[in-house]
Amino acid sequence: MKSFIINRIAYALLILFFVTILVFSLARLLPGDPIQAAAMFNADLSNQEIVSELRARYGLDKPIYIQYVIWLKDFIQGDWGTSLGSGEDVLEMFFRRLPITLELFAGSVFWSLIIGLPLGVISAVKRNSWLDAILTTTSIFGVSIPVFWEGIILIYLFAVIFPILPPSGYVPFAESPIDNILSVILPTFVMGTHGAGLFARYVRSSLLEVLGQDYIRTARAKGLREKSILLVHAAKPAMIPVVTIIGLAWGYVVSGSFLVEYMFAIPGLGRMGVDAVFARDFPVIQATLVMVTVNILLVNLAVDLLYGYLDPRVRVRGNLGQ
Amino acid sequence: MIDRTMTPLLEVRNLQTHFFTDQGIIRAVNGISYDLHEGETLGIVGESGCGKSISAFSILRLIPNPPGKIVNGEVIFEGTDLLQLSDREMCAVRGNKIAMIFQEPMTSLNPVLTIGHQVMEPMVLHQKIGKKQAIQESIQLLSKVQLSEPEARMNSFPHQLSGGMRQRVMIAMGMSCKPKLIIADEPTTALDVTIQAQLLELMKGLTRDIGTALILITHNLGIVARYADRVLVMYAGRIVEKATAKKLYSSPSHPYTIGLLASVPRLDQDLKKSLSPIEGQPPDLLNLPKGCAFHPRCRYRIPKCFTQSPELEQISDNHEKACWVDVH
Ligand SMILES: Nc1ncnc2c1ncn2[C@@H]1O[C@H](COP(=O)(O)OP(=O)(O)O)[C@@H](O)[C@H]1O
Ligand SMILES: [Mg+2]
């Protein structure tokens, strides 16, 4: 198990390294540079001398690979630079907004699980019934509905026709816990929809497969009731393949946060990232993308560990590798 | 000795279990009847696909529905018809009064639960004993089925055990509530020959100790000869011959039984000559021939066999066959 973990961590670090290179170069490949962008709004910057001085100050005149090494070293040491737009420290910006986005993540995982798991279980237990047909259609709908479209429909329904939820904006928890919850219901639901559909689909097929296994027949032959069979004998093996899609579903949650935070005017990391792209704010873009990668790698690592925990066969294979 | 004058422990009457598939109705079990007395060992033999497992699963109502359904019959166990019980009452019989040992030791244990958990489960469920006592009794059971290091094995997972060891665990599980009847569906078919013999001896000994009746399903007539008191020979979902093990060997009467016996390798025969499997294809249950289902493969057939299906008839004490022809 230990070597299995070390292996996964090394692999994650390697991916992270390549992603930093990619992220750094991608930002540079966007047409125009930030000084140019700023010059459009600031008459002072039409002066060529000032422009080159600014370029030198931000290191934009050095060869690109030197810029990369300097940037990576600083980044690891916690110096994420200052925003080209607001002049704020990027690390501070990041951590100020992090709790907001984490709340959205937690909320969307909540929706995904609270909707997806029961739908999948009910579909499997009532397989091939009309109920199964309805639930299956619903979950396919959930998987394929575009985030922005769902967002608009829900805002229209619950903020315009039945005005019970705010159409946009974010209220910090410390300010008003109730308003905070109300303000995140719609955005987290939209972010969690895809995952809910995905979980429902996978739980259904995985549970159906497990319920057809010989050891479930053994459990029946022992006199166990259907409920214990589901909970004790089927749940854990059925979760093993489902766990592997958590990583996939998480990707949708993260990418959803960019659209959703923008759409609902929530001042989180997604919003920060989108604003940064429009403003060609390189330090912020880079920090955002690297942290998105770190986030996804951490989640996938957790998934691997969970997998090892659920499946004793993986656990033993790890032991042998020690 | 087995007292055949007493009411039988199990009476199966005209049991019919069908599968309703897209291709048509498969009559996997097509009207079988037999009795089983306390402490008796009944062998059920027949080629693969003739309905041995389905007839056994039907007793415990473990038929996957859909597509399967018990469409007719009675399964009277200790005086009550199991087919009339509610699901809840049926659960109290399974694993408690009647236990089952399955054919596939590799897949019949849950891969994510420990051996200890799985062996303890029936006792905790049916006998309502505490966990500590259940652990003690499980360790004893595991040593009774001669599993090495039973205490350490309690925390093992199935994949850490060989096929033979897993089948020992299955036997321990089946014994855990001291059932009145154990149904063993080809318990040793998947294992190699020396382990087969060990396990069958073990099962025979354990069932004798607690006076449990045993239904031993196999396609190996040698096993039946050695371990069964009485034998049912099945073909295409029906019983074609029913006799004590002794009579079946000394005077087999159905052409199918004769064919089966001829295909059993005997030590006193040249191996090549002795292996003469019955000619022709095993029956296609979706497309059974008219008349006797065995007639296309039968060496003794007469015109009547093509049109009329024979019923079981007594030919001597404790000996019945379903055949129009007197083979002797
Ligand atoms: N789940 C199922 N669906 C359809 N047909 C089945 C199913 N299970 C068994 N059968 C049919 O029942 C017949 C008897 O099966 P079985 O009792 O398992 O045979 P065996 O004598 O080898 O134990 C098989 O020939 C098969 O066609
Ligand atoms: Mg079988």
C-alpha cells in the first residue's frame, strides 16, 4: 500500500511539472501582452520608454524559459506575484476567495451525492420498471444539460417566476448564514447536476452487476433480507467502480465553477480566473490554472486511496510491492 | 438407519420451474416429485443443463425472477409448503433450517468481506447470539472443516484462500446453524480430485454427526455411488429414474442411466474403451422433441417413444423409471 501511494504521488508531481510548463507558455501565447492591454486605457503608456521600463520591471523582456524558471521558483516559495490589474498580491487574492469556491464545491458534491446515489440505487432495485425508465431518462438529462442553459432556466424559475431565491450574488456566511445558504443553492445545484446524473448512471449499472453475482445469491441463501443484502453485501463492491468516476465528476464541478461563478456573480476563484483571462492578468491566470491542477490531482489521489480501502485485493497487491 | 415409515423431512410434489425468455419458455424443471427423509443423502445426477441446480434453487426459492418462476408444485418441508410462505418467513428458513453450498467457490464468497464475517452471519442472523460467542463458534466451525489456522483465517479475505479452502469456508457457513437439510450443488466439481474426496468425506462426516439430510448434486456417478443413499437421474427437467444407489448400479433400467454408467471410467477396464459418452446432442430445452425427450439419442427406442412421453412407474421396491421399453 505504501509503495502504491508513493507511486501515485510521484506520478502526480510529474503531471504537475508538465502542467506548469504548459500553463506558463499558454498564458504567453495569448495575443497581446498586459502592458499593451493597459495602454489602451492609459494615455501615459503611449510613451515607448515607459512601456519598455514596465516590461523590464515585470520581467517580460527576458527570454521565455528564464521567465519560467524564475516564475516557478517564486511560485513554489509562495510568491505568486501581484495582479497586473489590481496590484494585489495573488496569493492573498487566492486565499481570500478560496473559502467561497470551496463552499460551492462542497455544495455541488452534496447535490451530486444526495440526488445521484438514491436515483442509481432505486433504478437498480426496480430495474426495467417504468420508474427505472423515468429515472434513467432524468439522469441522462442531468449528464447532458449545459451549465449555462440550466442556470438561466433555474434563475428564471426560482428567482423570477417564483422569487424564493436570489438571482445572483453571494452573501458571506459570517454576514448571514441563512442568506448565505440561499445564495449558493442555485449555483451549487447547477454545478452538481452533471455529477448527479453521472453517479446515478454508474451506481445503477454497477449495482446491477453486483446484484447478479454469485455471492449475492449466497447471501440470499443465508436468509438475509434484501435490505441487508444491499447494505452489507452489495454496497461496498458496487461502490468500487463508482469511486473511479469521482475524479471525472470532479473535473465537471471545477470547470462548472468558472461558468457558474461568472453567471451568478460570485466572487470566488472561478470568477477571478475568468476576469484574469479577459484582462490578460498573467500571474493570476497562472496561479488559477496551477491550483486547479493541484486540486484535481489531490482529488484523484484521494480516489486512489479510497479505491485501495474499498477493495481488499488492491490493498494486498500494494503490500506485496513493499 | 433411515426410517422410511416416518413422514419425510422434505416432499417435493410436481415442481415446475420455467424461464420465460425472448426465445420462448424454458421448462428447466418440468414436474419432479421426490421425498427426502431425515438424515438421508439424496444424489441428483444428470448431464449439465438438465435442471439439477434449478430444482435445488427452487426449494429455497432462489430463482432469479424475471426470467424464472416456479409455476407449479409444492415443496413441503417439515409439514409446511415453502412455496406458500411470505418472503419474511422464507428468510427464516434459508441458512437456518436449509442451507446451500454452491458450485463455484471462487465467486460464491463476497470479495470485500472477511471470512469471519461471512461465516458468522447466519448464526448472528438466525440464532441471535452475541458477537463474541459467534466469533468463538465460527473459529470452532472453521477448525471442524479442517481449515488450517482458523483464528488467523477469520480476518482473511476470500482472495487469500485457495478454491478448496474457500469451499471449506462455504461448508462451515452452511453448517453454522445446524440445518435440517443441506443442499450441495456440485460442491467439488471445480476442485481437483484429491481435494474433492477430502471435502466429500468431510461433508459426509459432518452431516452424519448432526443428523442433517443432504441433497448432493453432481454429474459424477462415482460420487453418488459412494455417498448417496438414494439417487434421482434427471434428463431435460424431468426425473427419468429413481432408485437406491445400490439398485441403480446393480440394475440400471433407463437407457439414459445405462448410458451414463457406461461413461464412468472403471478401474477394471481399459481407459480408452470405458469412456463411451452417450451419443447425440444434449437436449435443447427450447426445442424439446415430441414424445420422450431422450428418444433421439436412445438405442432402445420404439415407435411409441416418438409420440408419447412416459411417466415414472414403479418397477420394483424403491425403484422407478420413466421409459416405455423394458431394457432387461
Ligand atoms: N437465468 C436463466 N435464464 C434462462 N434460462 C436459464 C437460467 N438459468 C438456467 N436456465 C436454464 O435452465 C436449464 C437448467 O439449468 P441448471 O439447473 O443450472 O442445469 P444443471 O443441471 O447443469 O445444474 C439450463 O439448461 C438453462 O437453459
Ligand atoms: Mg448446475
